[in-house]
Amino acid sequence: MAYHASIHLRRANLLLAQGRYADAEAFFRQALAEDADDPQVLGRFSLCLGCLGKNKEGLEALDRALLRTPDVAVLHSQKALLLADEQRFALAKKSAEEAMRLDPDLALAYAARSEISAGLHEWKEAEAQARRALQREAGNLLAQNVLSHALLMQGKEDENDANLAARLAEDAEDPYTHCNVGRAALRRGDAKAAQQHFKIALGLDPTIDEAREGLLDAFRLPSRLDQWFLAFSFFVAKFSNKARLWLVLGVLLGYQLLYQVFAQVAPVIGLGLALFYFLFVLWSFVGRGLGTLIILADRSARNALNPSELREGLVGGGSLAAGFCIAMAGMISKKMDLALFGCAMAGCSMPLAAVFRNLHPKGNLIYPAIAAMAVTATVVLFVEVVAPEWFHPTVTALSPIVVAITVAVTSWFVNLGVCFESR
């Protein structure tokens, strides 16, 4: 039995190295059928499951392995990485620190700690931990990638470019290096270079979502609106999670104070401030869907979209674009019922975008319910345009308020991370 388990483990490790994760999983399961508590097999099996996105099962495998061998630092490092991927940063930090305590020279432990800091947007700490990992293992790919990202987010672009150039000279076939070069090109606004490097990365490893998403951002970049949105995204990403919350609260407080001052003295300026605030809240979230809608005409960009992103572009971006046009037509023709319907349709884009972008299990119940309320109220306003006698005036009057509330609730829930995890 031990011989068969060893054969299955060797095959599984070979398939894992080749990136054939589903095939590797099958052989790992066969090896575990011979010895269900072998910590070596469980550790490698967990790594495979992480590559397949099966983090929960991977964590269960690691816990079983740690029951047998609680003093193996590599297992604690792997657990830290899976917990970080699940956004469970407090527990991930404990696992990484335990790994560093057990083996102060293990590069993977410091690389895991740097990944956790990056997830928390603590860029200075992420850089420091990544450098510690590279001091122990110069070729650690995770630490190299986190270092590049941390340097970019801190505005150390020259240092990052020099670092990436050296890595490309050393290994031009590393897809993650090309991803980082592409990200740096996006930051500079160089769409052509970004597309080139993201395409190379996908050619080397088609499973890298970061490269595919970067390629989509590069396709969107020629649009002036998306340039502003991408610049805004890079700006916000510099802040830690707590700092971003204070930023949102500060913008809201500033808007409220300015609106109260100007609404009485100069109503036009007050209206402009209100419009700016809602565009800030709305665009910072639905801009990606509209950008996706714009690039659908490009075949290469279309092929890079996954089904969820395609739906977000068609439904979320489409409702924003169509709603804006309808609202403008209503205002020009002085038909307020048409203008209200257009505004409501544009407002629906935010809860709809939350539906398509959210990965949180509980959010998969909350955000569709909010979107359903917004869509129902919008349909009522549409009926008011074509057949005003169908609904009681009170129902029609309440519908714009319902849409406004769904937009406000969605924006706050998303910014505060209430049952929301962006895909």
C-alpha cells in the first residue's frame, strides 16, 4: 500500500508542477486513500486545492496535517496564504508569524506575511517582508511579485522598473514578471505595452486571472473615462483598508457641509456638488461595467471576458449608458416622467454591478434582493411613461425614492465591505 501511495504521490506532484491541477487532485486523492493522514500528501494536496480555488477544503487538509506535525513551518505558511486568499487576514497573520517562529530562515513564511500585508494595503510592511523573503531566497516568485506591487503602490516607479527589467533579463519566460510589467505600464498609461505583456503572460500561463483582468484594463485604457477611473483606482489602492473607510467618510462629510452652505446661497452650485458626489459614488463602482461595454466591439477584448464580466458589461454598463441617454432625452423634451425613468435605469447599474461582481456567499442573497427592488421600481416608472393610468400616483411617486435608497445602500455596503467580496 505504501508503494502505491508513493506512485500516486509522484504522479500527482508531476502533474502539479505541469499546472494540470484537476488531474493532480485525482492522484492526490488516490494517495490519500492509502493513508488519509499522511502530512506530506496533505500538504501537497492543499497546495493543489488552492490552485483550483478550493480554499476551504485546502484548509481542512492542512489542519489534518498539522495535527500530525504541528511544528512544520511550511504547512503554517501554506495555511497563511489560503487564509489570506479568503480575506481572513487576522488568522492568516497568526499562521505566518507561527511559521516565522518555527523557522526564521524560511522564505515562504516571510513571503506569506508580505502577501497578507498587501491584502491589507499595508504597502510599506509588504515591501519590508518581501525583501526579507528575498534575502533568504532570491528567486522566491511570490516575494518578487509582492515587492513589485508594493513599490508600484508607493510610487517608487523607477525602482520598480529597474527591478522588473533585471527579472526579465534573468527569466523572460516568467508569466508573473510580465504581469507586473503590464501593471506598471497601465500605471504609466501605456496601453500598447500593457497589452503586449499581459498577452505574453497569458500565452505562458492561461490560468492567471490577474493577466486576463489586466489585459481588459489595457483594452479599456484608450477611453478617457477609463483613464480617469484607472487613475482613481490606483490612487485609492494606495491607502490601507481603514484609511479608505476614512476617505469615504471624509468625502461624504465634505459633501454634506458644502452642500448645506451652497444650497441656500447658490442652488446651482449645490446641485452641481450633489451631481459630482453621486457621480463619484456611482462611477467609482460601475465604471468597469461601462468600460466593458465599450470594448465589446474589439474581438480580442471580447475573447478575454469571462461570462460574469460580459453580463456586467451588457446589463450594468448597458443600463447606465441607456439610462443616461433616456434621461437626457427627457430633460431636453421636458418630459419629466421620461427623465425620471432614465435616471432610475442608470441608478440600477450600481446594484446590478454588485450582483455580478460579488463573491461573498451571503452577499449573493442580499445584493440580488436590492437589485430586484431597484429594477421593480424602474419598471413602475417605465409603465408610467407608456401607460400612466396603470399605477396609483403614490406608487409612482415612491419609485424614484426606492431606486435612490437602493443606490445609497449598495454604495455604503460595498465601501464598508458588508457581505461583499469583489471578484
